Amino acid sequence: MGERYDIIRGDYLYTGGELRAGLALAVDPARGAIVRVAPPEQLYGPGLGEEHVLAGRLLLPGCVNAHSHAFQVLLRGRADDAPSFRHWVDEHMYPLVLRLDDEDLETAMLLAFSEMARSGITAVGEFFYLHRQPDGGRRAEATELDELVIRTARRVGLRVALVRALYDQGGAPARARFREQPAEAIAAVRRLHARYRDDPFVRVLPAPHSLHGASVDLIVRAHALAAELRTRMHIHLAEQRHDVEFARERLGATPLRALEALGVVDRWLTVVHGCWLDREEWELLGAQGGGLAYNPLANMFLGDGITDLEAAVRAGVVVGLGCDGPGGNNSVDPFAEMRTAELLQRVSKHRMGVLVQAAAGRLGPCPVFTMASRGSAELLGFGAGELEAGQAADLIAVDYSEPALAPHHGLDTRALLNNLVHTGATRSWLTDVVVGGRFVVRERRLVTLEAAELRERLGRYERNALAAGGA
């Protein structure tokens, strides 16, 4: 192998769609990538650095959070009983936007990202739209807050795709923090992409916010930039029922057909939510190689609706799972998202096995796990989600002796993955999280951030929020 490498091994390794004993990972710590998968005795040599033996553990690919608004974690518990999505936005989310200073924003990001790590998330797509000062004034550097997000995610230890929101519509005072001229927004994405082009832990993607938040001009420009940079463009689409009516009134077609008329439905497009797309729209998206960043718990929490995931899978859409804003969900547990994605299809279609049948073997023994790992990674542009040579050395370790996973029927792969998804006891069996060959969680403890610092930061936020009237 030539260069220095480390070895990580457990009792079993999930690779090639099955659990296999007697295999280890050789990891290049400089690139954070797997260079070889083989029995450990074949990996010992002069280039060996550290060897990490996780006895009693099985190793699986880390989960990837395809869609996040991490700062919304500060809404948790306060906005749960809002009577409508619109009320949640106007009376809770917007006041938070107007109040957040840089320190509070960093506190929110540290809280959300650290919880992601402790829940088995190794990479996150942060759909970020706070670009200006709280009063709408320009920053000294247009990408200053974007850099804060990237820096904070990396401090916690996550890979991060900055899915940079592009927003040039709307008159609400809080939206002044979002709005930029199209040329200004495109230039910011271009600068960030150039800055992190060679960083294996960071991606930058353009993201016109939505049909109501981004003008036609901005959507078309963002798509052209995505094609130029060979990265996906993300856009909130058909999240709420009224989004269909909006698209018909403003653009003369249903949401995805409106994008098709603009010439932006292709392999570069990823729609977020898609609760109200019809079957023909899913077939159109799948035929073009498009993607879906699906957020089942947030869609339930906010009363959005149920995405027809079966239709998306049958159409060949690349599906990833996200936790969305943890203030519109109250958690960042990817296994809870997997379970919810599966069960929503069963209850809406009135039968079991919906996604296994729809995938017809294309998504491995547990389709929702593949969505939350390989699928989400593909939507963000990371070579991750599979423990194979050339892929990111991002993984989680599972204590398979944990009673919550019993019986696992002799470590039958399908049974074990189903238990991981459906027990609802993630933190009981998740012991270690590794990103790029580096331990972020070790023996159930986050090792990249001191708990005392986070408590101190949250105390400061709470005191200031209460002094401001608890808005």
C-alpha cells in the first residue's frame, strides 16, 4: 500500500450487502479513505500505523443526514404545538432568525452536530440560508456564516456538504437575512466551491430555496452552476399541499413539471420533501436520474403530508434520508428516520414489505438503511456509505450483544439491520463513530467536544433568550 495506514476491525463487517467475519479496513488517515478491505493478517506491514480492535462489535457504514437546518435545534420543545406550518414559521422560526447572533448560531450548530455524531451520522448536508446580519445588513464577507457552519461541523468531526441556500424573494423581515441578488448568490457558491474543491471532508452545493423563495432566474442560474461544477442542486419542492397551488398559479404547472419547463430536471436535480408530487412526476424525476432528500419525521411533525416513496423507488429516483431541522422534529436520529420512512409507506399503502418489493433487490437487504447511507451520500457528492476500497472511512460500531437487538437469528444480515431500524434504541447499541478513520465517538462518548463547553454555551443562550422575553 506504500503510504502509512491504520487498521480498524471488529468481529464483523457489513460490506457487499452482507455481514462478513474476519475482515478489517486499512485506512489512509491523510485522505480519510479506505485503501483496502482484507483479513487483518494480510494488512500487517511496514506502513502500519495504529490498529484499532473493536471486539464484540460489528462495523457498518455511517449514516448521512441528507437535509439539515441545524440552527433550528434552538426551537426544540417551544414550537411543538403550533397550529399550522405557517404559524410555526411566522411565530417561532422567523423570530429565532431575527435574534440569532454569531455566537448563538455556533452554539446551535455545535449542539445539533454533536447529537448527529452521537446518533451515528458521519456526514451532513447543511441546507443553510442565514447569509446576512440579523437586521439584513451585509456581512464583511458574503460567505462568513457559511464558513462558520463548515468550521463547526468539522470541529465536531463530521463531513459536511454546505448546501448553500439561494434566496431572492419574499418581503418578511426575517427573510432579509436570506435574500441576495442572483449574481451575488451564485458568486458566493462559486467562491466556496473553489475554496474547498480539494478538501475530501467538505462539499459545496447550490440550493435555490424553493419555488416561492427563489426566482425563475435564480433557479436556472443555480442549475447551470450545478452542471458546471458537476454537483447536485437541491431545492425544497412540493412540501406543503399549497405548494402545488402556488406552482400552478405562478408557473402554470405542478411543481416538478414547472421545473421541467425550466429545463432543470436532470441528474443534477435533488428535490427535498416531495410530499405532493404525483406518480408521473416521480417517473419523470427517476428517468432523468434525479434525487430525493426525504425527511419523514419532519414531514409528520409539521403536518406536511406523506411522500409516495414507493413510487419514487420504483421510478429509480436516488433516495436519501434527512432529519431536517431538529426544531421541526426534535431529534436527529437517522434510525428513527429509517423506521418512519418504512412505516409510513406501510400505513399509507395498507400492506407490509412495500419498499423491499419496490426496490426489487436494488437497495440491498434493508432499503431504508441503504437510503440513509449510500443514497444520502450520493445526493451530497461524497463517496461514502459503503465499506469498500476507495470509499470514505466513515463507519459506526454496533454492540450486537445488546438485548434490544435480540434475537438476531445468528447474525442474519436482514434480521440484524431490521432490528437496528425498528427497535428505537439507537444509543443503547451504538458505541463508536468514525469519520475519515478518526474516532468522533469512542465507547459512547463524544471525544471531539467537551460537554462542559457545550453546557456553558447553552446556559448563555438560555439566559439571553429569557432576558429577551423567551422569543
